[in-house]
Amino acid sequence: MTDLIDWLKNSIDVLPPVVVYLILFVSAILENIVPPIPGDTIIVFGAYLVGVGKLDFLPTYLFTTAGSSTGFMALYFFSLKLGKDYFLKKDLFFLPAKKIEEADLWFKKYGFWLIVGNRFITGLRTAITIFSGIARLNWVYVLVFATISGLLWNGILIYVGFLLGENWQNVEFYLTRYSTFILILLALILVFYLAKKNFSGKQKEASDAN
């Protein structure tokens, strides 16, 4: 991705703007499907280009958001097509079978809220997308909420990139810290939930024993 950004910086004066918008669009798609690709970074770079007058704000905002939604929906339909049984049989290390049933229930209850927040949960975006398909959530609502999430998150990134200007690359530092904080917070919430569930189970057993 660094090579792509360097190439864009060197070629921005000769590339038609529509080509740059398409590159931002494709990068936003791939960031959903291939998580190691830092799509957020290139969105911020696009904001920098807006700040120096190389790109316009609205097309940058719309192309990156459309890419985020397209990537989300592509992976959603892929997991929807494969179905829950496929993932149960595969028992993948990042999608263990014993967790799929529990996550399926969670997504049927809270899935749309998770989709709205998916762009802000950088370490779990792909998992949220896959589980949305496994849970067979209504694709129209999935598209609407995924787009809302993209509009909110990309709007923040573009604004931050615009403010940082020439120092736009500093956003990688903040995104890394933010991702770490979110993952730790989610881990703590999970531990609290499991502890509460275990405590409630023991209370119920004690109550039944009496």
C-alpha cells in the first residue's frame, strides 16, 4: 500500500481525477476482503489530496464510501452463499464451529447494530461481515447499515486527513492505537459477559438445588 501511495503522489499531476477516485474506490473494497490492506490509510491520503486541491471532497467521500459498502456486501453475499453449515464443517481457526452457533444468535439479535459499528471496530470488520451472511440478515438492511457505517467512519477519516495536511501519515499511528484500544475494550466486555453468564449459571444451579 505504501508503494501505491508513493506512486499516486508522484503521478497525481498526470492522472485524470476519475482514475484516482477509482483507485480509492477499489482500495476501499479490498480493505474489507483482504484485511491486511490498510484501506483507512489510503482514505486519509485521499483527504490530503482534497486539502491540497488535487481532488474534490464530495467525489472522494462518495467513492470511498461506495467502496466500503461494496466490499462489505461482496463478503456478505459470499458467506451467505456458503451458508452456516460450510463454516461449521470447516471449523476454521478464526471461525471455530463452537463459536458460530453462539455468534449466530447474537447476530440475529444485535447484528444490525454491529453492522452500523463495523467500520469503527477495525480488528473485527471481516468477522462482522461474514457473520452477517451466516446469520442470513436481510441484505437490504445490511446494505443500508453498512453504508451508514461507511459514511460516518469515512467522513471522520477524511476530516482528520484534511486537518493533518502534509502530516497525514501520522494517522497510521493514531489508527494503530485506536485499534488496540478497541480490541482491549472488546476483550474486557467479553470477559465481563462470560463471567456474568457463568455467575448467573451457578446461581441458577444453586437455586435449583435448593
